[in-house]
Amino acid sequence: MKDMTSSDNENEEFLHLLSEQTFLGLLLLQDDQVKYTNKATAEIFSVTIEEIYKWDAKGILEAVDDKDRAFVAEQLMKKQKGDNDVVDSHSFKVNTPEGPKYINLFSKTVIFDGKTADLVSIIDITDQKRAELELKESEDKFKLLFNNTNDSIFMIQIDEEGNVLKFVEGNDTICTWLGITREELLKLHPENLIPADMQEKGKEAIQWILKFGFLTYEIEIKLIDGNRLPVEMSSSLFSDGENKYVLSSAREIADRVVARKLRERQIEEKTLLLDIITHDLRNYLARIWACIEYSTSNEEGTLSEIKNQAVKSKSSLLQIDNLIDNISVLMKRDLGRDYELKPVKLLKIINQCITDLKDIYPNKLFKINIENITKEQVILADTLFDQLVINVLTNSVKNDPADEIIIDFSLTEKEDSTYLLKISDHGQGIPPDKRSDIFERYSEFRKTGKGSGLGLFIIKTLVERYKGQVIIENTIEEDYTKGTTFSLLLKKAK
């Protein structure tokens, strides 16, 4: 007997979380009263948890079918008392508000609060039981169901230790999935359908089924062509008196897996975005606070020194403003917001971004060269085009340790009503093998924990919105360490 009493709060919380997440129904009975149950039990009996807590032994037995009630009542009483002549696992029929169901019950005597109690785990085996009954009633009817269901149904033989021996039967659906005939299926060893990295999970599932009689779980099967198919497997154990078998139905859940991964990715990205906002804003605000502290507490500070602190504060405020703009672009993109494209004067935006860049980095010297760009040249964009340019420019500064930053702008008018805008720097450059993922959202933050990781993603996002393209090239053709050129193909506005 196991003592279920515990004063370890952490263990209790973990066990409570586990019991609420499991598909197993759980009941703890003592003195003919329900001491504990979980959500899965309520779902199996089609009642609320509150109703189950009001049950006594008589209430529980009322749900049991007449022909099974006497045996269940006897086992319930013996296990609460701690008797030895008991049956650990058995199946029977129950009547619920939603109709009759079949359950598999596994229970044992435990010690709870110093007294014997019956700990019961329950599995709904209605579908499997009905399938077995239909099999007994009519083989023809079973074959029709067996071969025309959308789920794959198959049976394998196992030995006493749970080692998988062979396929015994399989329906048309699994043969179609695999792309083989039934004869070929029966010659195939079942373990050949399980990918190598899932073999251990498959063996654990068989052991669980051998012990408890039933299991629903997710796994992947390997098709003959090498592709993998995620499935939900519902398996039950039965015997013909001489051999043991596992009957399984497999349902394709590729869409469910994709949706789950998408939800996980969305949660991951939102968490990461929160980390980025917290990380960057705190850094910028810390700089501003340090400048204010210096200016207000240093009574001997000169006007020039105070002005210098104000310039630093302005730089940090501009970086905060740029971060907020980037987050705005990102969130509107995720919400699917459309933007109206309109004519934008290219030179005007470039000059404004250069001014902002100098304010953001007051301690840097800049040498800006602008070639072939005039006031008359107009592209098709929107009010966020300055975000694209400023992100290219700040990326150039971040990747150039020199005190003087050289940035070259050049424009080429192409015959297909587009402009090719090149923005070149002379910093450290980007290795060719690193260029494939730098436009991914949060790529830099994931790698280093520094910077928002949004800048290059925003560049790509906006260029795509403008129906253009962005390409990364070497400033010096044969040497990527001499700088990077962003080549932006933009549509000319009429």
C-alpha cells in the first residue's frame, strides 16, 4: 500500500497539475465518500465535478450497469478496507446522461490520512468496446466499418513482455496511407513504421497498454516513401486466450500539429517581443536617467557638459521613438493591416533620415555621399518609408566601429518603371553564410540578447509591402569585410 498523505506543498501542486492534465479519470474513495476527483472523471460520467463530490458509494454504483453493479460494489468495498482478494483491473458498462459508456477501471488500496482508501483510475473505452461488440455481432458489418473508415485501424500481436511481433490485420485506410497492399502490410514488421527518434516512445506506449489495457497518444509513423505522418493513436489490449494483441485506430492530425506549432510560435514571439521591449527601453531610459542625474546633481558642471548630457538624452529618446515605430509596423503587419501606397519624395526622406541619424549618434562623425538622386524622383511607398531608410542607416552604424561613418547613396533608373536604390557602408560587413537568416524577426536578439532584432525584419517587411525587393551585396565586390550594400528595388510613382 502507498501512503498518499503528503505535507509537501510543491509535490501536491505538481500532482494536482498532473491530475488535471491527464486523460485518466481519477477517484479517491474512503468511507464510501469521494475524497478527490478530476476533470477527466467528470467528462467520462458526463456530469460536473461538483456532482461527483456529492456522490457516496451508492451514488457511484447507480451509474454502473445492472449486470456489473454487484461485482463493482464488492471490489469497491474490499479495496477501501484493504482486503487482498481483489481484482486490480476490470471493465464494465456505465449509464450516463449522454448514454451508456464502457470504462476500464484500475484501482488499488492506498493509505490516505492514516486510513485505507481506494485509488481508482478510469479510462473511457466506449469506442473500442463498441467496436469489439460489433465485431462479435456481425463480421460482415465489421469488415464494412473496418475498411471504410477514415481512420487507419490495425492489429498487432505482442508477447508477454510487450515485444511487438507482427501485424495481424489492417484496414484499407492504413494500406492507402502507406502505399502498399494488405499482403505487403502483413509481411512488414510494425516497428519499421516508427521513425528512429520515436522508437522509445512507441515501446513505452506498448508497455503502458500491456499494463493498463488502453492508451491514447500522439506519435509519428514513417510512410514507405520516407515521409512522416503525425497521428493520434487509440490502442486497446485484448487476448484470444493464447495470444495478446493491440488493436489501434490512428487518425491523421497533421493540421492539429501545424496549428499547435503555430500557437507555440506565436506565444514564443509575443514573449520575445516583450523581452525586447523591456530590454531596449530599459537601456535607453537608463541612459536618459543617467544624463538627468548628472545634469541635476553635478553643481560644478559646465554649460557645455550639461548640453552634452542633453544631446545624449535626445539620442536615447530618438532610439525609443524608432523602437516604437518598429513595433507599430510589426503589430500592424501581424494584424493584416493594409496601407495605401502613394508618391513619396525620395531625396526629402533621405535627408530627413540623415538628420535623425546624426541626432541618434551624436558622438559619431558622418560622411554622406548622395549620387544621382534629385528632388523630382518619386517612389511608390507610404509614411513608413523613413523607417525603412533609418533602419538601414542604423544597421550601418552598428556594424562600423570607426569614429567616422561613410555612407553612400546612389540611384539607378531602370527600364521597367523601377528605381534601384543602393545604400552602402564601409563597416565590418556581413559574411555570405550569415545573410540567409538576418531578415528573420528577432534574429539578432535571439543570438546575442542585444538590440531589438527588428530592424532588418522591418526593412524586409516594408520592401515587400511596396512590392519591391531587397538584396544584400558587398560594397567591395570581392571582400565582404569592407562593407555592406543594401540594394532596394522600388517602384517608381507616376
